[in-house]
Amino acid sequence: TRKESSAASDVYKRQEYDLHLTACPADRLLAAAKAAAELLGINAAEALNRCRQLPLILGERVDARERDRIEARFADTCLPLQRTTHVPLAWQMGRP
């Protein structure tokens, strides 16, 4: 029904995502560090250090738009990100 599809749409809109870089071969380290520095707003040395000490958290509880932005930035590095999807339960829908 229309009400059910609206509820399903609301659940999708409220999904949140965690994104982690969990593996980075040595030959992709500089590309990963550059992308991480830009995304996280940190300097290159700090980003390089974090990329050497995986996993690296790139986003926690971000919305779909931010998830897409992070994934697009890392697509250029050819490094896959681990994505965890958080879906609100029906009884949590009324909570902020």
C-alpha cells in the first residue's frame, strides 16, 4: 500500500553508514593518504600515519549523501571501503 511504501522510504532515508578503509597495499598508500587527508581535513603526514595503522574510520553514522561523497573520493584510489549500514527499527522511527 501507499502508506507502507512511504514508511519504507522513510526507513531508507534514515539509514546511516559507517565507512572504513581496512586494507591498503603499499603501492596505494600515498593515494589513500591523499584521499584521507582531503576527506578528514588533516595534514598529509597524519593521513599517511593513519593509513598505515588500519582500520581507518572515514565516516561514522553518515547519511547517504556523505556516504556517496566518501565512496566517490576513494573510487579513484581503487581501494574498497568496508560499509556498515545502520537501519532504524520501526519503534525508533519517532525518535530524532
